[in-house]
Amino acid sequence: MAQEKKINKKKNSEDLIIDRISRIEGQLGGIRRMVAEKKECLSIITQITAIREAVNMLGVELLKNDICHTKRKIDEAYLKTIFKIK
């Protein structure tokens, strides 16, 4: 039973990671449209900043949830330092 819960948790974590990736893809598509529609440069840069943060958080979640099957757990504060997250 405990093994089943662990498998379900990992699957849920993987689903959350896939959802994050999908949102990032959507944000990139939004930037493409903004450029094509000649939107304000500052608005586009704001979206790029949001994507950068989203990608950083994706990296943190990948490691934190052991999606990559690392041999050891990594401290969340260390991850935030690696990805330069406040």
C-alpha cells in the first residue's frame, strides 16, 4: 500500500511538471503573438521575465520531486540558489 501511494505521488508530480511545461509553452506562444502584433517592447520583456521565472521553478520542481531519479534529495534553498530564485 505504501509503495502504491509513492507511485501515485510520483505520477502526480510528473503530471504537475507536464502542466508547468504546457503553461510555459503557452507563454511562449503568447510572446510570438505579441511580436507578430507589434505589441509594446516592455510588455514583451515582462512576459519573457515571467517565462524565465517559470523555467527556473520548473527546474526546482524537477529536482525537488525527484523526477530525474537522483540518488539523493537536494535542499530546496540550494536549488533556489542554483536557479537564482528569490
